[in-house]
Amino acid sequence: MSNPLTRRQFLGNSGKTMAGMAAGLSVLGPRSMLSSARAADANDRLGIALIGCGGMGRHKLGNFLDTKQVDVLALCDVDTKQMDEAEKMIAEKLKNEPAGQKTPQRFKDFRKVLDMQEVKVVIIATPDHWHAAPMLLACQAEKDVYVEKPCCHNVREGKAMVAAAAKYKRVVQVGTHQRSYEHIQAARDFVRNGELGEISATNTYTYGNESPDGLGSDPDSDPPASVDYNLWLGPAPERKFNKRRFHSSWRWYFDYGCGMVGDWNVHLQDIVMWTLDTPYPTSVCSMGGHYILADDRDTPDTMVTIYKFPPSKLAPKGHVHTYTLRKASGKPWHKGGIGMDFHGTNGFLHMTRGGWEVEPDLEDWNRPGSEPRIDPVKEMGEYHKKDVEGHNVHVENFLECVQSREKPIASIEQHYTSVVACHLANVSLRVGRQIFWNHEKELCFMDEKMTIEDKEANKFLGREYRKGFELPEV
Ligand SMILES: NC(=O)c1ccc[n+]([C@@H]2O[C@H](COP(=O)([O-])OP(=O)(O)OC[C@H]3O[C@@H](n4cnc5c(N)ncnc54)[C@H](O)[C@@H]3O)[C@@H](O)[C@H]2O)c1
């Protein structure tokens, strides 16, 4: 199938050739070494660009600027107001810095950014439906990539992204920055050292209460004058503009996002799977729906997903994982409403972005007052620690890997395994039944023995792309 979404044919200009464009990208030369101990001078700094200048894009750009190792050479957004906001943020950040930061160029078509040879790194913070195409083309253009989570809108995109990173030897970090929190690493080590014993069950949860209105019910309208709405829609189906489906709240519609399991649980699921070194579930069953919130989202406001994982070192006979999503009932609001639990033979470990704790089981379950199986106090992390900002550390890890060419802490390969688990939760919900996942074949089956392909479920491993916005083959 011919695919118009290539770097040489610009968005919004389908069918027109781009006069004056360079015929192709030359291979970028070796990058200058940056010293993390000092602010790099203007000649040393790494040229970066931001694609998607919304809430998280600006936050992330701030983290990159904090390293004092980068020059922001380009901003790209389909909404000029968002680029204005990013420019303001940069000016504010750099107001006390010596001169030398260049004024970023502005583009609405990300492929123009990819044609800038002096841009070595791109940050992709577009809505989920617009992650894969810029990432794939950025790899082809030999840029290193920091792409926000979930890396992809569906499983097939994720697979293509892993392949592109390998083919073009790119350093790709995904924005699952919880991996960079020191206390989460300590809690992970605690479990991995066997302190909690054998693991039989894990749990993640995201609770909140947006009832009764949720996103509300604004009517469809014309898009704001600052927005190229056709480009914003990109691969998603054509429909009239509605602000509920736009900046920030797009994530609650499957056309653009993945609901709470892809938006938030991907962080939590990732830590659980990383801790247990378990790359994939074999079976997934989600139940739930859009029960309470008075809006037209098509992702659930209530859902429970049960996963079966195969044997792993800490769970020699396998383990079950549950994920609970509630958007219309916030309680119990256990230490923030978002967290991860590990259940082992020695006790229970709970962790959040704010800390972690262990509750030991007793040596004799039937005898209150018997010895605890592990020391509950000594090993515990502290809740509500002040120093829990993982974003900067995550970005620093990425920049170090851009220099060393090592794999970053949240490499695209590792993230792919967690994001697949999250996407499968949505697939099960959408087909309304348990699905069985064959990791080798990367297909869903109807039965545990994997004899009958689940054709309906497998359709949800990809998507229909709007004409002109098909996934690029790189
Ligand atoms: N790591 C985290 O903790 C975290 C937190 C929040 C969001 N995120 C992720 O960051 C991404 C962005 O989320 P957000 O909340 O900032 O969304 P947002 O809607 O605020 O911003 C997205 C921006 O991308 C722009 N955009 C859309 N299509 C584009 C295109 N083709 N080219 C260039 N720009 C385009 C939009 O106009 C908008 O300005 C999402 O993938 C989200 O899941 C990660």
C-alpha cells in the first residue's frame, strides 16, 4: 500500500511535492561530549526540538533545559498558541542565563523539524495517536528520541517503534519516569532480593472521583483559529471539533488515547513488570464500562482487569495481577489514590510516587503476636518524601545514554512489554471477554491452548488510519 506519510511529503500538502527540500538526510556526525558537571557552552550544547508543546511537552522541555546541556532549536505544534506558551516558558527558564540560547524555529509539520540536521534529539509529547509516526520518521532521520508514554496508541505501532529504534540504532527513552525515582528503585530491590518471599499476586490501582459531570457536555464547534485541526486529527477519523476531545482530555477517547490504563496504569504496570522481570501476560480479562460520568467518553470510568503472568524468578509458578480503575469513586484514598502492591509469602509491600512501606505477615498466621516474618520498620521507605521528582533524573539518564549509546532506563524495548499489557486490557474490555495472549506470535487467542485465533480481538492490536496519515514504513 502506498503511504503518503513520509518525510518528503508534508502534512496538509498531500499530493504536492516540496520544492526546495534537501533530497535526503546525511548521516549525523559524532556528537560532542557534554560535561554534566557544568553548563555546556553554546558550542557543546545538544540541539533538541519539541514536538507537541502542550502540558507535558512544556514540562519535559523544562527538565531538558534544567540540565543546561541543550539548545532548543525548534518547537512544533499544530496549535500556534501552544508554541507561544512554550516560548514563554523557555524565556522564563533562561532569563538569568548568559546569552547564547538560540531562538527556536517554529513549525506545525514535524517533518520540517526532522529535516534540521543540527537537531540531534526530539522530544515527542503529542497525544498518543500522534506518537508513532513522528518517532518512526525521527529514527529514520537518525535523531535520538524521548517519547512520552504510552509509547504507542496500539500494539502494532509499538512493535514498529521497537524495530525502528533497533534498525537505526537510536537511543529511545520513554517517559515512564517512575523508573528513575530512587525510592521506587529501593522498593524494587527489596522485592528482587527476595525479602518479600515468593510473589503470588500484584495489584495496581487508580482511583478518583469526577462524578457527576466528568468532561461535561459542550457542543461541537469550529476549532480555534490557532489550530490546524486536520493535522491534530492526523490518523484519527474525521469528525467535527469538540473541546472535550481536544487538548488534554483527548486521552479519554479511543480515537486518540488509551483511557486510564494507558494513561496512568502504564507507569504502575511498568514498575510491577520491571520488578518481576515478567515480559508479558498470558491471559487478560477486563470488566467494566462507562457507568457514571455524564460525558460521551468511550473509555471506561470503572474497570477491573485480571492478568495471568507466566512463571518468573520471584513467582516460580506464575502470578496474578489486578488493576482497578475508578473515576467515579475515590475511596479508599490510600496514600494518594494511585499505587502498586506486591503480595509475597513474607508480607505486603505498597509503593507510590511518595514512598513505600512493608507490612509483614506473622510467622504463625493463626497466632496473633507471633514474630513478623520480616522487619517492618528497618526496610521501609518514607512516605511524602520531598525529593521525589523523577522527571529530571529520567531526562539526565537519557542524555547520558545519548552520549554513551547505552540503553536508557526506560528503553523502548522494555516499555513495549508494559504497554502491550495495558493495551490488552483495553482489547479485552472492547471485545467483552477474556483473551489469551501468545507472546511469540503477538496474537490474541480464544483459548488457553492458543488454538483458535481471536480475530475480533486482533483487530484492536492495530487501527484504521485516515487516508494520508497511514503509519510510515521506515
Ligand atoms: N510522563 C508523564 O507522567 C506524563 C504526564 C502527562 C502526559 N504525558 C503524556 O504526554 C503526551 C502529551 O500529553 P499532554 O497532557 O501534554 O497533552 P496536551 O493535549 O496538553 O498536549 C499535546 C500537544 O500536542 C499537540 N499536537 C497534536 N498533534 C500534533 C502534531 N501532529 N504535531 C505537533 N503537535 C501536535 C497539541 O496541539 C498539543 O499542544 C501524552 O502522550 C501523555 O500521555 C505523560
